[in-house]
Amino acid sequence: MDDPIRWRHMAGAPKDGSRILVTIRPSEQGQAEVDLAYWSSGDQFGAEGWRASDSSPGRVIEYAEPELKCWMPMPSANLDRTAIPSPWEGEDAEQLNGSGI
């Protein structure tokens, strides 16, 4: 079975509406961080693209593709592991499970 607890290139992220963890690239607004996001096909509240899971009608938080560095599936509940994973700190695609092609 594939190890679910590792960061993966965004090119392979599911676009079926399922919730995933994403690393948001550092920017002038702050350091890299992890968020819970999903792919939206678009609706009356916003265009097609990545949205933060805590978005709500009228308050949609959208991420542009370049803002997201990598993703991982939601980890299963594990009582021995209560912390959210740290953001990916390495270099880009070369270290994220392949080239992303």
C-alpha cells in the first residue's frame, strides 16, 4: 500500500471534491502553512479551482495553483498522532515524488 503520510506533487491532487491537506507557499503575507482544501468545479459563489475547506457561501477562500506547493491525503485518525504535519520545506518538484509530469 502507498504510504499516505507524505507530501506529493500538486499535479496528482484529486479534483473530485475530496478534502486534502495542502502546503501553501510562503509569501509576503507569511510563512508556509498547511490548510485543508478541496477542488471545486465552480458554482455561483466562485470559479473552478482550489478552495479552503472552511469556505462558505459569500466567503469563499480560493487558492491559485501557484500558491499551493504540494498535497497529501487526509491522515486517518490516530490517537498517537495528534499534530497536523509540518509544511513541506524542501525544494520543489524534484523532491516531491517525481517530476509532476
